[in-house]
Amino acid sequence: MKKIIIPLIALALVACNDSTKEKEENTQKEIALNYPETKKVDTVTNYFGTEVKDPYRWLEDDRSEETEAWVKAENKVTFDYLNQIPYRDSLKERLSKLWNYEKVSAPYKEGDYTYFSKNNGLQNQYVIYRYKTGEDPSTAEVFLDPNKFSEDGTTSLGGMSFSEDGKTLAYAISEGGSDWRKVIVMNAETKEITEDTLVDIKFSGMSWKGNEGFFYSSYDKPKGSELSAKTDQHKLYYHKLGTSQKEDELIFGGNEAEKHRYVGGSVTEDNKYLLIRASVSTSGNKLFLKDLENPEAELKTIIGTTETDTYVIENEGSKLYLVTNKNAPNKKIVTVDAANPSPENWVDFIPETENVLSPSTGGGYFFAEYMEDAVSAVKQYDYEGNLVREVDLPGLGSVGGFGGKKEEKELYFSFTNYITPGSIYKYNIEEGTSELYRKPKIDFKAEDYESRQVFFASKDGTKVPMIITHKKEIELNGKNPTILYGYGGFNISLTPSFSITNAVWMEQGGIYAVPNLRGGGEYGKEWHDAGIKTKKQNVFDDFISAAEYLIENKYTSQEFLAVRGGSNGGLLVGATMTQRPDLMKVALPAVGVLDMLRYHTFTAGAGWAYDYGTAEDSKEMFEYLYNYSPVHNIKDGVEYPATLVTTGDHDDRVVPAHSFKFAAELQKKQTGNNPVLIRIETNAGHGAGTPVSKTIEQYADIYGFTLWNMGFKNLPSE
């Protein structure tokens, strides 16, 4: 039995002369924190002559009664602890209040209607509204309400796609946060369901061929657990309206030659071509083209290897516009004729620059968004590749949007940064002017906060950017509660964006710091590749250096520093806290990839091998992974930081066994009084579509745990 000292607050009234004044006295009550006894099994795997024990492998069975009982026992310990934190409810109330503002998306046109999404404040899911185009937006009616999909709000909308005429809608739903989707076909005019539900669809959009039907992707349903069993042969199907799913035509992926882990199909806006992207990992893809106007047309190869990332963004007849990082790590746009689309025929259209390109199209123009040190800049080009203008943006931050159909005269874009809630702007395409379309009314005083970018040197001297956000005029005394958030993988870029949860943290005097680590996409393919496989330690070193920068510059200190990250960021936290347990007071790994020797054996995990490599690749790769794999690097006799692991009872992206095994190992070996807890959510999966109510509860717990273990007996703002 491990004992944790949990300070409780006692208020004493002390008489002084004729007056009475209130005095706070901190007393401590010893509370026994009994971790569940996690049984061990004698499981050993031999990797290139090294025998590796895996005593908690039984927790990988997400369907067993034994695992379910363990989850319940761990949650009881965790919530018994969290219930002791006196300001947990106050945090929940503030999160709820701040969250409770109207959120509205940019409008978009489909058929005779203009659609938009809206959340009144605390609704678990956004509601889809529509009105007749040209009529007063105030006449908008509810079109689709995902809050009615399930009583507890855990069934969410997983995507929508309208037919060309806008009269038919295919929409996907996710139950309990699962990546497995159901697709429902609806008459958009009458809102009537017109066909049987399509099932067992995963990692897929719905791309329409005119008004006739749509393409989608899925795997054969795996044997065993559909939530953790491996899926590695993705298939592209065509569903023709009015037919059953069992009649759907298999388009690609049905044989060994076409076996790929991820396959996606999309149809050009003019319905002329089907484009198929196929890949074996999260980076790099093959690209194929099929002429839909010629029933006899063969599948044509544009790119036949997975060494680069390439996709078709637009076409004018047979002229294709491709976005690629082939011989252009920061991406460029090239043109080619569909008759001879191979790379030797490509012609530069928008050449590569020193900044990473993320283009879109709309209104007959290309909009080239660039990341300049993780901050957005946008340029408008015509279809001949001429620069029309640089688009004036509202400030330094992140933009999204600038996409639409060719005939549109106006586009919409969003703008946000760490202190600016997402606002929507209307952009006049021909004139290049913008006007504010919608600004959220939120109970947050952005003018009281500041966000600045700094650069620090990593262990090997690499210059790494970091944006630090906090209340203005904070004192750099090393005592500010700080969350250092990172990701560092899969070519993902962390650009500035507003978060209600971060706002609540900063209201408490907290600092929120986000470094742009190697492994991400902020500086293109070279930056990504500098943080993969046997260079993965660079990512951890960048994160550690970010923490050291914050401490050296007295933003915070070890006693007031928390590190947080999710998924690949959960790996980042796990590796950092096992390598440098002295660096932080609190560790918050969320839905993390924590067993690096077995990640590739679950769901689509093998697709992450581009970033990680696998323990089966070679002796050298195994040893590299083994040396940083968080669950394998927890040592006896070490005092690890106060740790709150968060995951779901199921997660078919990063299976919860990662978090389960890590928590069990950490509880077994932890030295000292820092608590090691795991908070296991139900019906939430990897995070997408999580109801607002669950998100609020989760962050109240995370912030409460963090501040409590930093020694705050009251909220810092009190």
C-alpha cells in the first residue's frame, strides 16, 4: 500500500482583541492511496536475442471482464483522489461558463440552400442549420441535430457530403468516439432516410460522382476485437444510390498488388476524374487516376512509389494541378496533362519557397497559405500562376478556409491565435477585401493577455520556435504554473489557435507554452524527417530544451512545470518524464503511444512506421525503440512526477493498453509521494466527437490535479 499526503484546508477563526478575523491554516491529513493490485503474467518476447518481459500484456484484451474490473478499480482510486481537491468544482463551473457562448461556422452553399453549423453554447455536438439561399439567414431551420443521435451525446457526426445538385446527403456517424463509421443517406429536401445504413466504414470520406453515388473506403471487419485488432488492407468502394451495400463495387485494394494500409478516392469538381491515393504509412503515397467519362478507361499511374506526398488539388479539363513535395520538401504546385501525368512531364506552377505551402482553391483562384515560423500568410494566384495579391490578414495567427466552388464570388476564412477566439471573415475574391462576418461573444478579456514567439537552441544547437502565452505583466519569478504542450510527429504543425480550456488555465495565472518540435511539419519534410525513426530523440531533446528555456528565463521552475501531450504527444510526455523525471512536477500523457515495441500490432498502428520504425525492422531499430519506449524505461527507486494518465476504456486509434500498461508499471515502481493515477473515460475513444460535457469534466480534473500537485491549496486567482 502506498501512502500519499493530501493537504486539506481547515479554516480557523482566531479572536484578536474585540474583532475576529479569518485565518487560513494548512493542515495535512494522511490519506492512504491504495492502487489496485495489477496481476503479472509471465509473458516474454525475444527481439533479436533480447528477451523483453511484458507482465501486463493481459490488459491488451479490451473485451475481457478482468480488464473491465481493473478499469473500474483504477477509476475508483482516481476519482476518490480527485474528489479531495477543493476547487475542482470551481474549475468546472468556470469552464462551463466560458464555454457557454454561441459558436457558428462559416456558411456554405449546397443546391438551393445555404448551410452552417451552430452550437448554442454547451451543446455536446454542433447542430447543422440551413436557409434558402438569398433569403434572410434568420429564417434558418434545423437540418440535422447530432445531439439527438444518442441520449448522452457520445454519438457524433463524422462527416457530410452532398451530391452535386445538393439534393442528397451522405453523412457518417461515430459511436462512442470509434473510428468505425456508419453512413446514412438522406433526401436533403425532405430529410427522409432513403436507404439502408452503410456499415463498417473506417478512415474514409464520401466523394460523390455527380448525383449517382459516392466512393468510400473501408477494411474487412477484423476477427477478434474490432477496436484493437490489426487493420492493414484498405479498400475503395463505389456505392450506387438505390442499391444495397453488398452490391457496392470494389474499385481498388482487392488484391495483393493493390494492398495498402490507407486508400482514399476523390472525384474532381467537374466529375471527369477519379483520383486514388494509396499509402502504407502516414507519410508518402502513390497516386492513380481514372477517367470517369470513359467506361473502358484503365487506371493510370501518376506516382507509383510512396517516397513522396502528392495529390491533385484542381483540374481544368485534362490539365491537372498537383501539390507535391517531390524534390520540394516545403511543397509546390505543378501542372501536367492527364494523358501523360508522370513526374517527368510536370511543370512548376507555384514553385517551392522557404516556407511550407498549404494551398486551397475557390472562386477561380488558388490561395497559397504559407507557414512562416508557424504563423500564417496567404497569397492569391490565378490559374496561369500569376500572383494576384498578398491577402491582408487580421493579425499574427492561424487562418483556415479560403476554399469553395469555382463559381463563388465570396469566400470565408477563420482567424485565430492563442488569445483570439476564432472569428470568421468574408473575403471578396475579385477586390481582395475582407470584412468581419462573425465574432464570438465570449467572457474572456483577450486584451489582458499577450502571446510572444521566442526561439531557443535544442541540445544539438537546432533553433526551435516556441509561442508563450500568459497574462500581461506577469512576474518572471519562477513561480508561475506552466503547461508545456507538445506533439512533434507525423508532419503535424502546431499553429496558434484559441482554446477555451487554455483560456481558463491562463485566467488562473498560468502560462501556456507550445514549442514547434522536430517531427512536425512547421518547416516542411526535412523538419519532419529530422524527428523520425533513429532521429526521434531529437523530438524529446527539443521538448526538454523548451522546458529548460522556461526555467532558465524564470517563467517557471521544476515545482511549477507540467508537461502535456496527446497521442504521439503522449509518447513525448512519457519519454520525457522517464528520461528527465527531475525536470517537471506534473506529467499529463493523454491517449499516448507508450509501448513502442508493440504499437504496430494494433488497429492501424503499423501505418505509423514511417515515423517510428518497428521493433521487427532490425536489431538496431529494436534497440533504439527499446531505449526510449516509455513503458520499458520506468525504473525502480526513481521519483517520477505526479502523473495523471488519461485515456478511454476503448480507443481504436491508440489502444488503451498503452496507457493501462504504463500506469500499472509506474504505480508499481514509483518512489516517493507523487501520485500516479489513470483517468479512464467511457464512450469517448481517441477524442474526436467527445461531448462537451465530458471535455469540461476532464479538464477540470486535469487542471485540478495539476495545480494541487504544484502546491496550490486555493486557486491561484483567489
